[in-house]
Amino acid sequence: MGHHSGDGLKGHEDDFCSSFIVMRSTRACLARFWAQRSLLRKLAYREVVGRYRGSMLGLLWSFVTPLVLLAVYTLVFSGVFNAQWTDARSSGKAGFALILFAGLIVFTFVADCLNRAPTLILTHANYVKKVVFPLEILPLAVTVGALFHALISILALILIGMLIGEIATLSGLFWMPLILLPIIIYVLGMSWLLASLGVFVRDVGQAVGLVTTVLMFASPVFYPLSALPDGVRFWLSLNPLAYTIEDLRNVLLFGASPHLLTWSVHLLLSLLVARVGLLWFQRTRGGFADVM
């Protein structure tokens, strides 16, 4: 961002950055982010439009891309491999592509945020060295931007599902924000942690790329958890993506309700991860300028 961008954002910085103390409560944390909502909107908007800057279709790509991917999944898995979902609740071949796509939406959201996090502070070095800036808002802006693209993909899934008769009811839309909340909070916490570690240990970015690749196959993207042996199912169910993917499919495609007890546990764990990630970021940010 050039000098003009820094000037445009500077009016939002003074209150937030007047004292960088460790936030002592979730309420205080939320209050500070709420106070900076205007800055967050600007940064998140830049994250969204920056992906397609200079292209003719612009933001339309965010809707066209998931439609093309869904068409490819349908052709490859249903037409070429003649694949069927091993869960009894699944339906036809086109339904298999929707089930697969739902899992990939969640994974892509997580992978986008985690892969960006280790280099996030490094790519905004001007904010560290030259401008007093609320650095912890950068991972939040990236998360909001990735969430926007995920929601567009979910919209494409719903529209296609309604057209081919794979979505019988839209009641799942009421459950969807609840289902996505734990994974959003978890990703945000991990992004704070990785953004800080990436400043001090440059190999973190490479390691995260490998981990997210493994995570795709360790998550129920291409298979349901119910198809796994009991022992394997237990360990893979510890993956924070697992129940988010399963519940998203349940409410959008299978007409079922989420597992609220499991959801509550995941929410508490995600809040803990976010808390630890933010505390770590706040305690280490003072050393960013020394190593950059």
C-alpha cells in the first residue's frame, strides 16, 4: 500500500494503538475490534478485491470460479470415476459432487487463511517500521476476506443444489452461521499465532504449506467420518475441520440438525485457541521490528 493508503488509514490508528497492553478479557478484545470496524472494513475490502484486481470480470470471478469447480467435480467424479458417496444419506452422482464441494469449501477457507498467515506481517513491513498500526487486525481482515469467498461458494452450492433437487429445504441456512463460527474463531487464533511465528522463523511458511496438504486428506473432504474404522475415526475427529465439514453437509444437503454438544465443545476450544493466539501475538509484536 502506498503513502496515500497509509494516510487514509491513519485516522483509525491512534485510539487503538495508544497503548498496546494485553487484552484481559474477551469482552475487551471484542470492544477494541468493534471500535476499529471501519478500518477492518477497508482492509477486508482490499483483501477481497485485491485477488481480482486488474481482471475484466472483477468480483464476478468469486462466483464464476466455484461454479466451474463444481462442474469439474461433477464431471470427473461422477462421469469419469463413477464415484458414489459411501454414506447412505447421499443420493445421485450429481449429489456426490455437491457433498465433495461442501467439504472443499471449508478446507479452502482454512487453508487460505493459514497459508497467508506466516508471511502476513512480513508483507506489511511498512506498518511495523514506519506506522503505528494495529497489526493484530491484519489476520482478522484476511479471515474476513477468505470468509467472503467461502460464502460465495456456499451460495453457488445452494443454488446448484436447488436446481438439481439435492437441497429439499433451506432451513440449513439458519444453522450455517452457527456451524461456521467455531472454525472461523479457530482459524483466527491460529492466524495470529502463525503470523507472529512467521516473523521470527521463516521456515514456518513452508511447514504450514505441507501441513495444510496433509490436512486435506486427514479431513472428511473425500469421505464421511462414518466410513472410517473406529480407531481411525476417533483420531481424525480431533481435526477441527472434521465436524464443521460434516455438520455443513448435514444441514445443507442432508436436512439434518448439527450436533450441538459437539459444537459447544468445539466453540470453547476455538475460543481458547483464539485467546492464546492473540496473547502470543501481543506479547511478541514488540520484537517484530528487530528481526525485519
